[in-house]
Amino acid sequence: MAFALRIIAADGTARAGVLSTAHGDVLTPAFMPVGTAGTVKAMTPDAVRTTGTTIVLGNTYHLMLRPGAERVASLGGLHRFMDWPGPILTDSGGFQVMSLAKLRKLDVDGVTFQSHLDGSTHRLTPARSVEIQHLLDATITMVLDECTPFPATPDEARASMQLSMRWAERSRAAFRPRDGYGLFGIVQGSVYPDVREASAHALLRIGFDGYAIGGLAIGEGQATTFAVLDATMPHLPADAPRYLMGVGTPDDLIGAVQRGIDMFDCVIPTRAGRTARAYTSDGVFNLRNARFADDAAPLDPACACPACTRHSRAYLHHLFKAEEMLGPMLLTWHNVQYYQDLMRGLRTAITERRLDALAAAVRAGWAQEEPP
Ligand SMILES: [Zn+2]
């Protein structure tokens, strides 16, 4: 089974395809729920599968600290450990080191940091990150990079990008190719089109199985995110998967799919589910709001998840008011279902060449409801 993306339809710059991997097919455009520490929080693997999810993301930083990559390997790898036989993409750990770890120190060869759990000292280099992802048995491995902080000056962005490109080369050298497994490079360069272009060309010279766009959705705003995509996408090969990291809201996903992105990951649907925020075809609801206390209607009549087909808004409101754990469970399931229904709709619309019409219809639905 070769690791390959087969494009089956295109609508403008958007495309729908099938990514074949050692652990099964991924229908693209694909949304990957985040399974931070070997679990998509508040969901069983069967529930995740039921939503139409074909690939999940695991976090190297969390798994290397607890339970440890070698332990996961000795227990049969992450697929067996978390009972997710399908494809898994792992990040490199770099982003969480920068956002979570204490006393981190970056140098030209990697980053040394203290665990946020127990203060123990760890080191992550491009080669070690790739080795950890190998131990986890990640279907898709990401190169270690530096997520350039925002804002950054052009000089800072270029220096940071060049460090990431050196690390990308070392990650490529450390990666052990196996049938059906892939290694993705990551385009950096902040908001500067020329730096993004230079990064894309540097990655193409090294050669990867897929190309991610990193360093976005960190405060620059949607218009800038889309402008960076417009500047970057023409420099990425058409036959390789393109992954926009850490994005985003449903509206972000639609705009990025229209620009040719194939893969996404984001904590928004799962995190929102734990804080009573529901994404629906009528907009975003906060289920804690008192106006739902007597609302016997389903959360989203268009949704087939258990929260919507078996319960009322009033019951979901009650669960959150009473701090019952079923509230976050049901709402996480719903939000992931909503995201996967949206992706399925986008894939179908691309196949039928009516993506812009679908995007307008979805946005019109959201406009009915003022976000809380
Ligand atoms: Zn639902």
C-alpha cells in the first residue's frame, strides 16, 4: 500500500481525493479530531469512528512525557494502545514545547525543556522527534519546526524559517520510509509571502510525502491566514496532500478548502464541547444560556448524533448546569459530528462542482443566529 493522494474531483482550486495509507484511506478534505494524550477527550474510539472521522491526531509532546514513547511502542504502538486502527498523524512536539513546557531553551540543534507535569528535563531534536513518532507508529510523521511567534519582523521570520528548514532536512534524514507511511514538511515564514515561498521551495528540494502550512491561526486573523494561503499554495505540488495546521472554525475550514487545503486539525470542536459551546447549522450556541432551560427542541435538527436525536436542548442545558460529565461527552460528540458532516458536504460539493453555492448556503444558516 503506497502512501499516495489520488485526486478524484476539483472545483476551482478546491479538490477532493483519497489518501491511501498503511492504516486505511483518508477521504479529503479531511478534518482530524485532536487525540492529545492518546484519546479524543470525552469520546470513545467507536464514537469517533461513528462521526465519519477517518484519521486522528496525536500529540508527541504529551505522549513522550506520559506514558512515554518507548512504553507505547512496547505495548504495540499508539493504534493498539488507544484502539484506533485507522490512520494517525502525530505532530512533532515543537508547538507544545513552546506553548506548555517550562524553562525551554532553543538552540540550533533542538530544544531543551522542562516537563509541565513534573519539571523533569527533556530534549527534542529533529532526529529524536522523528524517532518518537516512529515508536508511536504514526502513519504520518511531522518534521520538527519552530512555530514562528506572531508578530515577527521579516528578518525574524526569515531566520526562524531557515532554522526550521535545517531541521526539516535532519528530520528527512532520520525518517525510516515504510510502505504506506508518510513524512510531511512544514512551510513557515509568518505573514511574509516571499519568506513562505522560499520555505516551500526549500521543502520541495528536500522532498516530502505531504506539505503542511504552519505558524497560522496564532493571532493574525482570518483575512491574513487566507492571504498567506493564497501566496503559498501555488508553490506546493498538486499531487501531494496539503495540511493546514491548527485551523480552525467551520468558516476557516470552508475558506481553506476553497483554496485547496486537504487536511485540518483543531481542538475547537472538542474543547468547545467541554465548555458548553455547540457548533450547529444555525450558528454557535452556548448551552449554559438560560434561554435553553425550557427548550424541548433538538440541538440541531439537521444532525444525526445522539445529542441531537435523543435529547433536548433543555436536557443538555441541565447537564452543564449540574456539571454532569455526560454534558461534555454529548456535546463533544455533536461538535465532531458537525465538523465531519461539514467536511462530507464539502467533499460532495467539490465532486458536484457546487462548492461556492454550498459555502454560501452554510454561511446563510449561521447568519440566522447571533453568536453568544
Ligand atoms: Zn448533533
